Amino acid sequence: MAASPLFTGCATALVTPFLPDGSLDEAALRRLIARQNQAGMDALVLLGTTGEPCTLTMRERERVIEIGLEAAGSMPVIVGTGANDTRRAIEYARQARELGASGQLSVTPYYNKATQTGLLRHYEAILDACPLPIILYNVPSRTGVCIRPETAAKLSQHPLIAGIKEASGDFTLIADLLAQPGMMPVYCGNDDLIWPMMAMGAVGAVSVVSNVAPKQTLAVTCAAQAGRACEAAAAQRELLPLIRALFAQVNPIPVKAALSMLGLCGDVLRLPLTPMEEPGRETLRRLLSRQAFL
């Protein structure tokens, strides 16, 4: 039997803010987490894809986790530990566990394109080496490999598998996943599909848009959890223009631009990512102004 969910509702996949010289902006990180706390966010994901983890050193990762755990209060803190080298993923997992994280979010190994057997062995090796509850992360558009529903079902039997963040956008796959007997908790990984996936049985979402609009994103998940279908659908529709703007260019480029416009952190990314380009930037600015964020 799979582990209990690390959270239900909404978790924000937080950006990692940098200073103009490219170093970690610790003050901005604390501000961003405080804003999530004030909104009543259910959980926090640090060093997920949105947090540019591939560009951080082990010491920088340590500081992000330390600050996150200190600032998050009672929010569960889940740390992104994914890598395309199983040994490196184990190193990340051990670091997160030693620092006190509630769990880990582990994306499928990217570029290597493991087989389904390879995925099983990858995750089993991580958990054998480090008993930290894990949420699997399926995002084939970015990794080139998909966790098939039958593979997820096999992994569900592990007592430390606490869920799967499903971001394929494939409703046939999602339906098959949710129909598997004894399936682990499923989290929506696509902001435009939070309500539809929760209506199908997902227990929550790991969100990017909640960096910018935490209360509005929580309105979707809270209404969905309470069974208020019309309210959840309306809250989802209200968010759609912002979601489209935040994914007009590759994540986290637009969300960092938006947070910069809100004065919450600098619009600084590490190469190969670069700041948002026009006309997307002006479209985003107008949208934030029209929706009273600015």
C-alpha cells in the first residue's frame, strides 16, 4: 500500500529568486514563502522544475531548503530531487531528508529516456538508499519519457510512494491512471486542468500560477475538495487567462517576469534561461493590471 498523501489541496512549486549578480536572493525567498503562508497554502515545493534546480550547487540547494523549512511554518516542505543520474538523485534525496524535508518530488530521468523497467528500478534504488516519502513526477513534454499507468500501479505498492504529479495533459492516460486499483494519490501538474483532474479523482495540485495568485488557485482546490463543482469551475475559468500568459514561454520565464512586476523578486534567471521577451511581457503586464494584481 502506498504512503499517505503528503498534502491534499494545493502546493506551490516556488521559483528560486536570484540577485542581479546571479547569486541566491535569500530575502526575496523569505518574502515569497511568507506570501504563500499568508494565503494559507497547503504545501510548498522547493527546487522543482520551476525553481531552476539544475543550475544550483549543492550548497545553494542546502540554503534554499534551510530557508524554506524555517520560513514555511506548518506547511509541509517537499523538495525536488529529480536527476537523470540515479546516484545524483540519491544524493539530492539524502540532503533533503537530512535537512528535515517532509518529502521529495522526483521527476522521471530526462534525456536518458529510461524504459518502464528502468523507471521502476530508478525509483526503487532511490527509496532503498533514502527512506524519504516520494511524489513521482510525470511530465513527458519536458523529459521525453512517460510513466505508464501500469508502471505507476506497480510503484503504488511501495510504502514510501506518496503520490504522483501528473503533467502529461493526456486525459486518456489520466483516466487510466486513476482507474488503477490501489492507485497512489494523484496531483494535477497542469494549472489549466486543476478542476477537471480533481473532478476525476485527483487530490490536489502542484501549481505554478499560485506563485502569482495563491488565493485564487486555492479557491479552485478548496471548492473542488468540498464538492462545490460550479464554484470550482468558475474559479478555474477565472485563472485561465493568467495561466495562458504564464506558459506563453517556457516555465519559469513568465512567472519570474510576473513576480518581478509585482515587486516580489528580481527578473533574474540562470542561463540557458533568459528574461521574458516581447510581446509576451507586455501582454502579461496588461493582464496583471487588468486583474488588479498591479
